[in-house]
Amino acid sequence: MESYQIAEVLMALIIAGGVLGGLGIAAIAWVKRKPQIGNAELDKLTESIEGLRESVDGMRDESSEIFDRLDFNERVLSQIADSIRAGQGELPKGR
């Protein structure tokens, strides 16, 4: 690397460090100004989180049931397709 390229890289690093340092100072000032969370708010947040967990668990159960039904349907359709290929059956006709 040429000396002028090294100087440019060092200058970029110094500028980046200054920007990141400034952002760090701003973040510390913002955190210090924020009001502290009280016990009542913490209890509400805890209840909300528990409610969300219960909802997610319910959705997991429902999606598991849906995947089981999908798997069953895929197996049935595969069996029907195999029997048609073997010449042993036909697709049901629509009414």
C-alpha cells in the first residue's frame, strides 16, 4: 500500500471512531434520561408476555394439527396417484 492510501484508511478509521463514539455518548445520555420502570409496569409487562406465550403455544398446537392433516392428505393423494399409474383405479368423477 502506498503511504497516501494508508493515510486515507487511517483518516476513515478516525472519522468512523468519532461517529461511533458520538453515538455511544448520545445513547448513554438517552438511557440516563429514561424514567425507571416501576413494579406495577413490570407486572403488566410480565402478564403481557405470559399471554403472548400462551397465544404462541396455541398457534403451535394448531399448526401442528394442520401439518398432520396436510401430511395425511399428501399420503392419500400419493396412494391414489400410485394406483392410477399402476392401472388399478381412477380418479373420482365430479358431480
